[in-house]
Amino acid sequence: MWARPGGEGGATLPRVLVLLPPSETKRDGGDGPPLRLEALSHPELDPSRKALVDELVDLAANVTASRAALGLSPKQDAEVARNAALWASPTMPALHRYTGVLYDALDVGSLRGAAAARASARLAVGSALFGLLRADDPVPAYRLSAGSALPGAPTLAARWKPVLEPVLAALAAEELVVDLRSGSYAALAKVPGAVTATVLSERPDGSRSVVSHFNKAHKGRLARVLAGSRAEPTDAAGVAAVARRAGMRVERRGPALEIIVPA
């Protein structure tokens, strides 16, 4: 099950898990040893992880095929080189590996003390390559998206659902899951009873539309609020209350939250 470090004075940390999408962009390098699957959480996912890593390494020997499978241009051949070195390149904690708009807003590196400990326990990443990662799971830089189509293989959703959905269902049975994954990553495995969030832009006349461009920034902000809060939300109403106390405008529709931002 999900390992939970103790809080201040050995107290058990709140039972809430914030599930993030990964990012296409990732930091280079790292000061951790090369990838060891046994160092990752949820070892029941290791057979699928190993198969995918091996396939990516083999595929990297054919740059043209890699571009087609991963949706890359010739200017992105460095991504193919990353995959070729998956078993040998250095690692770093997952939450520090991913970059981009959501992770900039999350800014996990600025959290300190008890807030940092809570973030480590509460944050997770849904990955096309590794399935599910804890915040501090050591991973190398790689390129594989939820929509990637590896040659001669089933879709990633078909491969992950049978093994990942039971893991997520077990987690959801014990703690509140706030699922902030994008649609393509949510399609890899469902989380029963999860709280979800949509970002809506409100115009002066009151009309609203779904935010696309800045969606990730607002979800990253929500993730940061939940990661560092001392509160222990147990349902969507509790999550909304935590967000509102942090100055976010949030409305609730059952287990679905709507984050309202000005147009």
C-alpha cells in the first residue's frame, strides 16, 4: 500500500492523495543511481514497467521509428537518446523530474518542513512509462506519452488498465484521491470515487467556458494548496473548503470541483 512517513511528533499524515499528470518536458541529469525498479513504489507494476522500458530502449535504436511512435520531430532526437539510456542514466525524485506549467505552479521545491513532508506523502504522478509514482520515486528522464503508439503493441491504456486500476482502487478505498490528471492519462486507469477538477473561465456577463491554456497552472496551484495544508479533507466539500481558504474560487458539483477564474 501507499507508504506514509510520519508528520511532526510521529503523527500520521492526512489520508489524501493528489494524483498529477506527468509532463512532456523533464529535467536532464540527476544525482541518483541508474534506474532500479525495485526502488519504486508499487512493485506489482514492475513487470509492466520493465517491459515498457525495454521496448523504449530497443525502439531507440531506430530513430525514424521512434519519431513516429512518440510523435517527435527531427529536432527532438535528444528525446530518443534519452530513451536509449533509460537503464544507465541518472535518476532524481519524480516530483523534481517533471517540469512545465503545472509543476511551476506547484513549486514543490519551495516547500519546507512539515509542508514538504506532507507534499511527499500526498503527491503522486500518473506516468505512461511507470504507471504510478510517488513523489520521491527515483526516475530517469524519458519520453513516452499516454497517446504514444509503440509499434506492434497494444495501446498503453489496454496495457495499463488491468494492472493499474486495481492499485488505484485499493488506494481509493483507504484515502481520498484528488485526480488532476488530463484526459489521456485518466484513460490509462480510472480511480473510483475520485474528486476531479475542471477550470472554467468566467466572463463579465457570467457566461463560462472551459480553460485550456492555463488549465495546468490552476491545477498546479490547487495541488500546492492541498499538498501543504494542515487540513485533512475527506470529501469534495473538504477539498473545496481548503482551496477557498487559500483564496481560490471553487464550486462543487458532487465529486467534481469547478475552479472559477476571470476571463
